[in-house]
Amino acid sequence: MNAKTCFALGTWRLVVPRPVHALRVALIALVLVTMSMPWHAPRVARANGAFVVNSSADTATMDNFLTLREAIQVANGTLHGPFSSAEAAQLGGCVFEDGYIIGGCGGFVFDDITFASSVTQINLTSYLPALTDAGTWINGSAGVPRIDAGGMSLTGNVFTVSGNDITISNLSIVNGDPSGVYADIWVASGKDARIAYNYLGTVPGATNCSPSGVTRNSANGVYVAPNSSGGSGANNGVAYIYGNTIGCHSQDGIYVYGADYVYIGVQADGNTPDGNYIGTNSGEVDLGNGRNGVSLQASDTDGVRSCVIQRNMIVRNHGDGIQLTGTGYSNDGSTSNNQIRSNLVFLNSQSGIRLTYGAYANFVLRG
């Protein structure tokens, strides 16, 4: 069987010869309609702080502009000032005294971070501070701005999520650190992380893996570290990863390592399908990841459980489309009770869907 011509749709698998293009086109059209990827905000704003980044720089100094690095530090509650009056004007919801924040935003408050229209690209000089305060939401607009990590002087992840209820949406992230297992977005801890409508490893309109200015990418698009804090239902999973375009990484598009309740292609209500493009984009361009499209991998004796992979288009990756791996059979190390539902998986270099080693009692479903 030639895995490159294998469609994995629901509970059936069809192998077709390469010249048969009409069926593939029809299937793609059907999935593109049902994936439904609206460019809307991934949640209702609940913030007191409303920060507007109006500088493309990557600095943290008192001047007349607010940078992304400064906005994250304020949201985390680690930067209180002093701020110039021009900087303070960008920190909506904050209360100031003598240039210092004394309340209204920052630590223990939900803060939104958006971008002025003049900010279309931010060139990082080192990885960004981890997002630690609950409720922080960083939101661009249809892939703008482009977060470019090509100038990072330190190895690491571009974004790290280390708190609850954190959202990263509508950005492009490119030129991340390709060494080790670093990622564009690393979910280290917490629950209800929402990663939505981003371009990871690519940019809007890309026709290959080397669009203007992109010379490398992080090893992984999204990496979810071992985490058992989540549960089923709305806003309770470890992570909801939906509506993204993820390609051109040297390892996996999405790598879930020993974490439970990760929803891939499902919005934060735990029900609404909203698929990702993994290894391609809406134009079916080759943006293949170097290993697997989606990988669920047990961490030693900590298996991956109760995850959902639904309505994604997973194409042209250089390993498997979807791979589930455990370390034991029907024990703590088994990767089990995961659902793979109605994905379009084809033209990957190895299997469409591979369940191997201790992948036990998982479900491949239609609908």
C-alpha cells in the first residue's frame, strides 16, 4: 500500500492510484467546507487591562512606546514601571501613580494585548517571557503581526504558556529555534490554553517553506508538555488548538507529550469543530513538517489520554499524518481513549494514521 495515496476519513480508508485526481479534489472541497475556519476572536474578552503594542522593537526600556515584551511583563505582574506618559497611554485599564502601576491591570487580572496597525513585524532578540498570569490574551489580525525569531541570541521557545486561560491568536510566528525540541508555542503548564488562527512556521499567502525572510523554523509548531490538570468539557481541557496553519517545522506540526485532554481542531466549548491545516494551507501548498503532522506520545509511564483530533487537513508531512505512541499495554504508559474524527489525511510520506507500541483502545470515527 502506498501511504502517499491513502485517505483516512472516519472509519474507512481508500487507496487510489495517483492519476485519479477528481476524487481527491471532491474530498478536499468537502473538507474545506466543513472545516469552517472563521477569522473571529477565539473568546469573549474578559479583560480589565487592554494593552496596545505600538512598537516593532524588542526592548524593555522607558521611552515613548510599548513593546510586546513590555506588555507581557506588565500582564505577568513583573513590570510596574516607571512608564512615560506615552507608554501609560497604551496600557488601558492600569492605574498609575508617579509613573508606576498601582492597580487595575497586570498580575491576577485578565489582560488583552493587541497591536497598533503600524506594527506588522516584531524582530525578537531573545525568547519572550513565559505567559504566567491567568487570562492573558495576545491577539493579532489575520496573521499580522509577524513574530520573527530569526535574531534570537538565546535558544528557546518563541512563546511559552505557563498559566491558565491563556490565548495566542491571529499571529504569524517564523524563524524559531530549530535546535532541540523547541516550539513556536510551548504549553508548559496550566489548562484552557487556546491557540487559534495562527500561522506557525509560515505566513499568509506562502507558496512554499521559504517565503521572503523565512530561513528556518522551530523544531515543532505546538508542543504540549506532560500535563494532567485538564478535564473534559468547555474551557477545561489542557489546550484547544484550532483554526491554525502549521507547517515547515523540522519535527512535528503538533506534538503532545504525556498530556491529557488536548483538543486539536475543536474550539474551547469542547464541541465545535474548527480544523487546522497541518503540512499545507487552504491553497493545498506543500508546507510539510519534517516528521509527523500530529503526534501523541507517552512520556515514560505517562500516556496520552482523552484527546480529540477532529476535522483537520493533514497533508504532505514527511512522517505519518497522525501518530499515536505509548509505552505500555493497558497500563499507565498506554496512549488510550483518544478520538480521531473525520480528518482529511493524505500524501504524507509514511502512514496516514499510525497507532503503534502502547497505543491502546483508541477510536477512529466518522462524523
